[in-house]
Amino acid sequence: MSLLLFVSPLCFAIAAFSQGYSDIPTTENKTIVLDKTKMNDLQRRAEAGELEAQYILGVAYRQGGPLLAQNEAQSVEWFRRAADKNFQSAQIALADAYMFGRGVPQDYTEAARWYDKAAQQGNAIAATDLGYLYYMGKGVGRSASRAVELLKIGARKGVAAAQFGLGSLYRSGHGVPRDLSEAARLQRAAAEQGMGEAQNELGIMYLTGEGVDRDPSEAFRWFSNGARRGNSNAQNDLGFLYLAGKGVKQDFSEAVRWFRAAAEQGDPVAQAHLGDMYANGRGVPLDYVEAYKWLSLATLQNWGIAVGLRKSLAGIMTKRQLDAAAVRIAEWNQQHPGVGHNTVKRRIVFESPYANPQ
């Protein structure tokens, strides 16, 4: 019996603004396999004060497994021991614990403090995470200019989350003069590392001609890359290209496929698109009940377009159909706990130019 650990300094920026921190490869990732003998040795070394062993033991407690029951409080304790001795990975892990309330009460100020300790040692991941906190004003005073300074540190060292965030700020002109060419360069750097959000953002820039020559076929390529990585924004945007026939031959069935992939993740834009496809029988058989279900799920997240479409659709539906839709909505919510209801992930400054809730 053994325990498989994936040891990586977590990047809060990914968890907060992307599809998951696994999107971003770093040079510090490693996989460790621990059998009973190695686990005992790890605990001995951690107790003796070896910092890396303390950090890895913290990861083991956070993850849990057949050799060690999951224990968030113990995880934090071991992270803290190593963090107090300036072990950077442990400082980041402890900051993450405070950021998400894992093993300790959620405390943005403490999260920022520990990210800052690692950042002051030159850690690019910590600088990136701290930059996002400054952008959002969580645990620190909100400052776009300070966010830019910190994200530049991460971007120069190849942290994709930093490249993505900084590129988004150059695109919007928050904290820096607006520079679409620089925005596109940074998004490309992150996209080429495989970050789904950056792939989608670069696709948008090709679709709209911002910082690059307008090229729907390139937009299709980047949306496809992001969609295959499971990024719900890219899945929705790829569905739009199939629906509109931009950069690819129009294909309603493929549009439905990608809208559904994003809708199942709780994306309200995709849910509204999918509902509209069912309401009009495009790519799927005409089905008012299913249309009403998806439009209702998007409406629950206050997606403006869905509210009007749902109201119009209700006017031509029977009571039996409305009752059937209510059952499907309840079933979907039961099968997808924690999905939707304003939990959909958002980028720093980007909203789709062809699906605006206002």
C-alpha cells in the first residue's frame, strides 16, 4: 500500500480565475510515491526539523490517503513549521490555506502576509498570487498599479497565471497604459503553456482584431485548444463560432455539443445559448421543456438575456410543460451541487463581446 503525492506550490490565481491550478505547469512540480517505510521516514525527518519533509508531510495530510487520514489542521501545522523557517513552498501553501479556509478560518490578510513573505524571497508564484489579491483588494488595499508590479515579476519568470493576468490588464488599461499588442503577446505566452483561460482570451483577440490581425480561423484554433482543456469560457465561445459559422463551417450540432459542455459546468452564458438552441430546434429536436430548464438555470445566475427569453418561452408553454421543466431543474441542481448559482468563474476584465448580460 502506498500514497501518491503530487507536490506543487499551489497558485491561487489559477484557482480563482481559471479552470483549476493544474492548467499551469511549473518547474517545481514533482510526484512522490510513499510506502509505509518512506512515510515513517518522512515523519521522522519532519519531526527532526527538515523543512522539505515538513512541507511534504503537510501536503500528505492535506491530500490524505490509505497511509494517512486527511487532516487539514495537521496539514496547516506542518506548513506553518516550515513557513516560519522561510521555506517558500510552505509559505505559499499556508497562504493558500488562509485564502480558502482549509484547516484555518478564511483570512485574506493572513493569506496576503504569507504570499508576501515568499514573494520577498523572489518567489514568482507568490508574487503572482499577491498581485491578484492587490487587484481584488482582498487582505490588502486595492491597487491595480501594485498588482501590475507583482504580476510583471511572475510574467518575467514564465508563470502563466501572471502572463494571463498582466495581459488582461494591458488589454483593459487597468494599472498600465492600454497596449493591445503587449496584451496579445502575454496571452500568447500563457496560451502556449496550455492555460485554457489564456487560450480563450487570445481567441477573442483574434476574433475581434485586438492587438493582432483579425482572423476567425485562428480564433477557432485557440478556442478549440481551450475547450479541449475543459475551459468553460472557451467551450462556450467555440460553440458560438459553430453557431455563427465564423472561422469554421456552420454546424448547429457541434454548437450544441460545446454549449452543453460549458453549461454542465454551470456557465450561464452557455446555459442561455443551449436553452435557445432547444427553443428553436437548432442542432437538437425542438423541446420547450429542456429549453426552459436551461434558461431557468441561467436566470438563477442573473444572466440578463436568459431572463427575457425564459419569460417569452413561458408564455407559449402549457402548465404540464412548466411542471416538467421544474422537475428537470430540481434534478439538475441535485446532480450538480455547488455548480452555478453565481459560482461561474470570471476573468479579470474580460466579458464576451457577443454575449452581454446587460
